[in-house]
Amino acid sequence: MKRRLVEQMVAEGQSVKVALETLGLARSSYYYRPVKREPRPLNEALVKAIEGVRQGHAEVYGYRKVTEALRATGWIVNGKKVLRHLRALGLTQPRKTRGRKWSRPSIVRPEARNTYWEADLTYVWAGDANAYLCAVIDAYDRDIVGDVFLDRCRAREASKALEDAVISRFGGAGT
């Protein structure tokens, strides 16, 4: 976009230097022309060595482990080269994601309400001291079915939150 404006200004009689200063474009950026690189061919011997190293470990070896295993077998190879070969062969491992994961095991998939509950205990700063929240959550609809918010954190408070959850979902003993 700016390159076209510079060319228009030069066509109108301005010098390239003035046009670049006016648009705030560096001279190196104006004259830069990207070069399209051809993909490098794969080394067939290295491909066979990679396949040999990954034999039996096909789903757990990333490029770092493959590089170390190749070096252990006598190859003098760069990690970048191994990574390039693995990418070309479609053998790279998925990247690890950052951040917290949900703590519920993936094997548990509740099919209906009241079949799987989870409890969470956390503290909240309440001005001059901590207060504690114990909540019981229905994993099917993510609804809070029982909770206790007090200045103490003991088993008594956790069992009170569970009792509240049972009473709220199933009614009391006298009902």
C-alpha cells in the first residue's frame, strides 16, 4: 500500500527520499523484494533412519527425541533438519496447549442430571481475612446444587454443602 503511494509520488516528480520520509517508510522496506524459495528435497537415508528410530514409538517421539535417538545411532544431524523432515512426512506431534484444563476426567460424561456431582473448595479474600466457599456442582448441567460460604474450612462445612445439595435436588427427609 505505502509502496504504491511512494511510486505515485515519484511519478508526480517527488524524489524517492522525500516520498519515503513523508510516508514514514524505511528505504530498506521500499526496496525489499521477497524471494520465493523452493522446498528443499528430503534426504532419503535420513527418512529411513527416522522411520527406524520411530519404529515402535510412532506416537510419542517428537523431533527432539528423534534427533537425540539419531545422534545416539551415529548421525550428525541438526534438530531443525529433523523437524523439517518430520513436518514434510506429516509425523510431527501436536503442540502442547497452555493454560488450565478442566479437572473432570474425560471418561466421565454424565447422561442425565444428578448422576455425577463435583465439589470445589476455594478461598475468597473478604477484606480482612479469607472466607471459604465449598460448592457442589452437577456435572451434567454445570448447576450449583449446594454451597457453603463461611470463615472456616473444615470437613463439617464440606459435608454441609453436600447435605444442602441433596436437600435441594431430592427434598428433605421429612418431605
